[in-house]
Amino acid sequence: MNNRRLLSRSFKHLGFLRHSSFELRHLKPILLHIIEGLQAAGIKNFLIVVGYHGDAVRSYFGDGTCFGLQIKYATQVVQDGTGRVVDLARDFVDQSPFVLSYGDILVDPANYKAIVDLAAEVEAIVSVKQNEDVSKGGAVFVNERMEVTDIREKPASGELASPWYNAGVYAFRPSIFNWTSKLQPSPRGEYELTDAIRDLAQSGKKVQAFELEGAWADVRDPEVLAELNRGKL
């Protein structure tokens, strides 16, 4: 069995759906662009965590059979943070490594294969971009080997800065649940996945930053979504 088939069986995908992720881009839902990219990287088993527009998502994708996939669903009843979203995937993931993509982040599909290829000595991968406003997302701090040393959610002006922006696509081993289960509410009142990633990295485990190549878009921004629908991004 070659490595690609092994990964397509052992990796699973957790997709976190937000409101904008079901908008259309060239008559195709944003979430379908993400799923197709991950499918091309060898992933066949998906869990989609829904909230707003949950019924529409379930109706569109069903059990995944028509897409050649297996799709399951979980519902985030209380919108209390990305850390809690990951916990919803615990039973689905079991002992398998998995990929997490937020449902409002579009990347060049060529990047997914590199993220799926989680090396044996790596406990997690965090995708990053440069030239983005880290105050709108997360600032990722790395060493000379591009290993994550710290990650801070929406740092305020004047706080320690980093050129690396958390780009919203990850790979994890199930050990991440050891850290999400210990989360406490952040100053924003949410259970932040980034806090769990920081704790994992600072525990001595290797968390690798991966710089995305090509196009990247956060469709939570209405202007970005409009540009996508006009085919300008």
C-alpha cells in the first residue's frame, strides 16, 4: 500500500461551517470548493460541524454518496469558540490524525496535500500566511525551523507582533483533545483552539508551521466574497 492510500484511509476531515461558507462562487458553494480540494488530496471521510444554515448544508451534501464521500454531521449548539468545535469531532476522529479547515477559508487546493502529509515526528501543522492583519485573526510565532513557539488570537495593538498570520487550515493528531479539554474561556469569553495549539507546542511536541502558496481568501469579508463571485480572486 502506498503512502497516499494509507493517508486517504487514516486521515479524516473536520470542516467548521460559518455563515458565509455556503455562499456561491460561480454557482458552487464555498464549502464544496474546500471539500473537493481535500478529496483530491486523498480524504474521503468528512465531518461537517454546522450551526447557521445547517439544514441547507445537510440537504445539499447528504451522506456524501453522490460526491463519492462519506459525510457525517455534528451541530455546535452554543457558539462558544473553535476549541469546542474540535471537541465535537472526538468520536469521529477516534485514533486517526485529521485535517481541520474552517468553512470560510479558501486556499489553492495544491496546499492540501502538504498538510495531509503529517510527518511521524510532527504532532500538528498550522497553515500560515504573510502580509495579513494579525489583529483580525491569529499571530503565529515560529523559530528558525518554522516550528510554532506561540500563537495569539487577535493580538491588540502594541502587543508582541509576528509576520505570520494563522491561515485557518490545520492537521492534528488526536493528542490535541488532551489540550482542548483543558481550555478555559479567553478574555473574549470563548474557548480558543489557538490556546490549545500553544499549549501543545509549549509542551515540547513539534507543531510545524506551513506557509501556504498561491491564492488565499477569507470569505467572512463581504468584499472578498463579492470579488470571488465576480471571478476577480
